[in-house]
Amino acid sequence: MPESPLQTHNSAYRKQILVRFGDCDAAGIVFYPRYLDIFNSLVEDWCREELDFSFSEIVTRRGWGLPTVHLEVDFLVPSVFGEVLSAMLSVTALGKTSINLNILLQGPDAVDRVRGKVTLVLIDRKQHRAIPIPDEVRDRILNFQADSNDTLVQPDLKGKVNT
């Protein structure tokens, strides 16, 4: 089987995703914006299950946020209702305030369905400013660092984000 162009580390966060009826459009395939919901749910689950840094901790207790500030997605092959997709998330770069991720969704046939590159930034929601990722969380994030040298170019956010 050919290797996927989006490299994932052996320590990639992996999860099975059921394609639900509500994910599909009238053509019977996943409606493309639903993949972005899947990406966000995958990130949220990764934070809770592997980083011990749940969104409820980030948002409710600390008053922070972890928004997506840059997103690239390639929709390769349609997915249909009832399929189970294999999701893989790996870290390609870790900045002072940002995390670059590769997300790969594969079908039951192990064929790439959707590939994504996501940049997240930890922010203080009251100040609307980027803040440093806590050291204890950084250490856990690095466990998911991809083997690939594929790093994303940081988007120009007019000085609001210091990565």
C-alpha cells in the first residue's frame, strides 16, 4: 500500500469515526463542512484523552480558548453513511503559542478520504491575545510529534499571534 503524503507518527492519536446519517447530504455522502466538525471533535478528544487538557478545563476553568487559525483540507474520496473512518492526528510543529497538526481520515479500505493541516493557537479569551502553551501540556503534545519534517508556514495574523 502506498504511503500517505500526510505523514503520521507511530504515536499519532487514533480514533474510529462513524459516519452518521446526519453527516450526509442528499447525495448520500458526507457533506464537506461536517469534516471540519469531525476535525474539531478529534482535536477536542485528543486534548481530553491524551493531553489531560480538556476543552472544559481550557474554556470554563481557565477562560482560555484553542481556536483554529489556519486550515487546509483536501477532500479526496467521498465517505458514505455507515462507514467507519480511521482518524489520525499528529503534531507537525509546536510553537510558543501554537500547534500545527496533520489530520488524516481513511476509509475502511485504508484509502485516504480527507487530509487536513490545522493550526491552533492558545488564547486568553478576555484579552483576545495568544498565550504560551503551559510546559506540562507542551511535554504531552510532543509525544505526538510527526516523524516528517513537514511543518506549516505560520499565517500572518497581523501581530496578534506570536508563535
